[in-house]
Amino acid sequence: MAPEVARLGHVSLETPNLEESLSFFHDAVGLEIVDRVDDTVFLRAVDEHDHHSLSLTEADAARIDHIGWQTAEPEDVRKFAKKFEQQGFDLTWIEEDEEPGQGEAIRFEIPNGHRFELYGTMEKPEPPAKRQSKLKNRVYDPSGNNPVAPHRIDHVQVWDPDGFECAEWIRDELGFQVQEYYDEADGSRWGTFLSACEAKIDIAVVQSEHEDDLPALHHVAYAVDSPNDLFEAHNAMNEHGVPVDGIGQHGISRGEFMYARDPISGHRIEFNTGSYLTLDPHWEPIAWEAGDISDGDDHQWIGGIDSLDRVYY
């Protein structure tokens, strides 16, 4: 059988000031600190069992190190490795626990310049005893959580100078399903929205404004329950003095959103209510054209995004 990607697993980010960035990701956003190794901190959301869904490493500048995807089966990592080695890719092998909690993995740069990691397994550590929920199907006791803490990682949005080509590669080589796409009036592709798990959007690939732009990450999205959570999160960001880049509802995916940005690194988190599920095995992508949603550059249904600043690899 052909190897498969099962889901978005984690995102590895770099920041020029780790402690200041933790005041955003941990104190304001509410991600839980699971582990710390040298200058890297590993975090997860309050309903996540896996070791981490985000890591922060202190470096000389803010960057994205890689986006991690879990394969359907552990042996799929080696199957993908064989496939990409035959295509001439320069693969970096990551040994088990070289990235804490994670099994064997490969890292590589896709043709459009985004750095991906494919891994098969990840540990599921228990939280500290005083924070552990008595419900076996819940990780953290919610009475001890940050009130605005999101539940789980949901998706990433990347920008690319050839977004159509990038999305086609992800579909063809990693087996993702196209959920929706948006074409401009001239027929060019503005954005493609793909699923690894064939149930929801895991990655959005958006066309950069200029051909010489570098591949970049706009945001990492984490799921919350309801629009009310977005207003509570917005209130918390105001209290912490954190920049907020808009609140509203997407037309594509229908998810409600609120964007907040780490003042130190510029890394952006989206609080998101999640998109609809596509359980139909014969799903046909939803096609959008210019003017279908709005006249704005970000094509939102309600509200908008105030900043299109991105962080690069």
C-alpha cells in the first residue's frame, strides 16, 4: 500500500527571546509546557494527548524550522523516505527521541521551499498529577487551565510564490485531498485548502503577492468551542497587551476566527472554531471565484485580517 499522511502533528518555531515568547504562547494563549530541553520548549493544547503540537527554540531571529505531519502507520515514514530518495530529495533522518517524545522521522524541503517533517509515532505523556483530569478521556483538569486555552492544533496557513504548484505537490506526493479552492478573476489560484485526514482542512496554501517572495507561514490555528471563546480570547490578549489581527468568520471553511501575534517573534496564532467535516469518500472540492465571498484581499465572510505579515524559514 502507498504511504499516507494522517494529520497535522506539530509546528516547530524559532524566536529571538524564548522567555518573552513563552509569555505569549503559555501565559496569554494557554498552551501547556510539557518539556524543556536546552533552549527548546515543547507545548501542547489542553485536550491533546501527544507530547507536543508546538515547539519554541531560541535563535538569532524568528523563523519556522519545520511543519510536522504524522503518517498513518509508523512504517510509512520509511516508505515516504524511499519514494523521495528516488526523486533525489535531500532527506535528514531524525532518530527516535532526537525530537523529544517523537519516533523516527524524516525532514526535507519540498520543491517550493517549505520544510516538512514526517513522523510515525509520538509519546502521550501524562500531565503533572495536580493538573490531571479524573476523566480518562480528558488530559488536563479544566479548573486549572488558562480560561482561553484552545483544545487542539487545527491547521496551518502557508504562503508561496507559486501557491497552485505547491498545493498540487502536496496533493499528488503526500496524498492530501483538496477541500476548497479560490480562483481570481484572471483564473489564477489565490488559495487551495487541503486535508490530510479527509475530514477537515489541515493546510491552506495561499498565493504570495510577488513572484520573488519567499515561502512563509502566516499562522498556526488552534481549535476552540464557540465564537464566545474568540471574544474571551480577544479580551485576554488586550489584557496582556498582545497584538490582535482581526476577528470574524471565514467564507472558506466557515470557521470563526481571531488572530493574535507574539510581539517578540511575530508568530501568529489563530483561535478557530473549526470547519465543517467532509466525511464523503467521493468529496468534490468546492470552487470559489472572485466576488463570491467579498471584495477584500483576504476573502472573509465577516470581519477580516488586519495584518498579512508572515514569518519565513
